[in-house]
Amino acid sequence: MDDPWEPYRTAVNAQLRAEIGAAGISVSEFCRRTRIPRPTLDRYLNGTRDMPLKVLHRAGLALDVEPAVILARADERRRSRPTA
């Protein structure tokens, strides 16, 4: 069965990567700021583990971006992606 949330999850993960880059910090620094172990972050970003809201909140704090803004940008990313 297809996961209807997959396109959204993929967009959120891509947006989080973009936000880390825009903040001008390394992934290692992001992990330090959020207290997320690198292997766990990798599982979130590659979609093998769902990111809890509290983790998204910590990510927003570390990046100085409201979690709602990250989600809105991810939704825009998802909507602008061409469908197959």
C-alpha cells in the first residue's frame, strides 16, 4: 500500500536540509545544537524514521526558523514539484 504522506515527508526532509544549508552550518553543528545523534538525523532525513514534532521544534530553534515556517516551505516545495 502506498504511503500518502510520503511526498510530504520527502518535502519536509528536503526543506530541513535546505534550512541547514541556508543557516550556513554543518550537519555536525546542527546535530550538536539539536542534540540529535547523526545516525538518527540521517534516518529522519532519508525517510526511514518519522521525525517527531518535538524534534522539528528543536530543529526550528537551532535554525532560528519557526517550525510552522519550515512546514509551510516544505508544503510549497511539495506543491511545486511536478507530478509523474
